[in-house]
Amino acid sequence: MEYPIRRKLGRKIKELREKYDYTQEELSEIADIDYKYIQRIEGKHPPALKIDTIVKLAKALKVEPYNLLKF
């Protein structure tokens, strides 16, 4: 089953990651998330993210968590 909101969230994370010129590995270190999970989030079939993961990513990307969900 396809979940378009997951793909939108993954694209938003990738966009912000690239804005700060982070590699997936750098973002994973800053956010304390496995880099393979970052790859999955930004990939074609992203997983559902827990709120705790969204908060970690938002902090690492210097935005409020709700901004990750503004598409």
C-alpha cells in the first residue's frame, strides 16, 4: 500500500538536509538515528515515523516538528 504523506515527509527531510549540506550519515549522527533508516525515510517506500523520530529529525534540521509536516 502506498502512503503519499510518507513520501512527502521524506522529500521534505531530504530538502532540508540538502539545505544544510548534510550527508545522510551526518544527519544520522546529529539526530542519533541509523543512517540506513535515513535512507529508508528518503527512499521510494518510506516507513511510518514515530513522533520521537520526527522530533529528533526536526531538532537536527533546526526546525519545529510541525514544519516537517508542512508540504
